[in-house]
Amino acid sequence: MLADAHLHLFRHGYGPASIHARLGGLSDIDAYDRLRQTHGIRAGLVIGYEADAIDPDNNRYLRELAPVREWLHSLAFCDVGTSPDAAWIRNRLVEGHRGLALYVADTAAATALSGWSAEAWRSLNDHAALISLNARPEATALLAPVIAAAPDCRFLFSHVGLPGRHSAPPHGQAPHDRLRPLLALAGHDNVYVKISGLYAICDPPSLWPQQTADPFVAEVLAAFGPERCLWGSDFSPALEFLRFDQTIPVLTGCHLTSEETAQVMGGNLVRLLDRTTG
């Protein structure tokens, strides 16, 4: 059983022609529905994204899709710089989103997120919301107070903490040093890491197998344990560089037990979804 902790669904698709070719002319939702059935994906956490004019009404679109798809669970996009009030957050949760998708690209964005009101975080905490974070290490270094302030939320760091692109597997202490801000959060039991988007670590991103990413995956597994790591496909952006089936074997060489592998590849996400309201 698989459960996908990181995917995107856009009304008119995602950019590059190579992606549309791999989807065989299908819409995102029709293509993913087909892939989900082929690969036995029980649940999917769809990460909202409304920036860059890709799909400015993506939050609404995801909720349009959800009523007839029990497998689809969504997180609402929120621009961290807008400092949303508690009412805006409650409205998104009432609509059925399981939490928020936040993009924290740099220290300025992390500082803005740290300035959100206590009422906003209380609304999320009361809901036991899931918070997906795309955050580079420099931004992650500033987020510990935010995480501590919402203990009932679950913070899911995407793409192995976004350590940057590497043309060869880093050796020795290098991967640990690069991920140090993320690894330092392992003591917070409400922090999880998505083993997703490995193409964003590889240079070139089409590299296969994705061995360049292995040392970073090993670091997060060692720090957080299999019980707090989750597989994500990063559909459909990943298809610019890879086939969908190449997004699945992210644990190659990790020497996990079958039970631990099952946790990462789906069990952990299912448990997280069970504890949220929505």
C-alpha cells in the first residue's frame, strides 16, 4: 500500500511540454487517478500552490475535486508574507483542507512566518492541522519557535529539507552539515520529513538512479526514524525529469525492514490523516 505525501494537481497542468507528453494528453487529475490505480496509491496529500500564475485559484480547485475522491486530501496554499488572520485559516479548514502549504524560500519568508499571530496558530493547532513546508536550510534554522508554538500541528518538511543540487554524493560530514537546521528539529515530535523531490537534489535533475540524494535521505532517516518520514512523488513537476515509476523507489540502499518501509511509503501518512479533522 502506498500513500503519497506530496503531489500537485493543477486545473490546466504544470508548464513544460515534457510533462504534458508524459501525461499522454490527460489532465493532471485524470492522469494521477490512472497512476494511483496502477500503483495502488491509497491516499494522496495534495499540496496547494497559487504562485507564479500557474493556477491562481488552486485552493478552490482542489476542493472541487475532493467530494467524489475519498483518497484526495488537500492543504491550502498560503503566502507566508500575507500573515493570514484566524478567520481566513478557519475558512480554509471548514472548506475541507487538512492544513496549509507554506513555501519558505529564504530567511525573509521565515521571519514573516514567525510573525503570524498567536490566534492564527491557535486555529491551526486546535484543528491538529498538517503544515507542509518547502524550506531551505537557511530558513529552517529560524523555524523552531513556530514549531514549538503549535505542538498539535504536524510540520512536514518537503524534499528532504531542500539541501540543493549536487553532482555527486557528498561524503563524510557534508550532508549532515548541510541539513543541520532540519536535523536539529528531530527532538520535536511534531516534525516529519518527506522523502520527495529527489530530482531537486540531483545535478542533472534527470539523473537516474538518484544516488546523489542517498546521503541526505540517510541523514533524515537516522535523525527522525522511519516513523517520521514519508514518501512523496511530487507529481506532476517531477515528470519534467522522470517517469512516475521512478519517483517511487526512494529507499534504495537504506536497509529498512519491510515494516519500516511500509511506514515511510504510506502508513505514516495514513496515520497523520486519521488524526486531523476534515
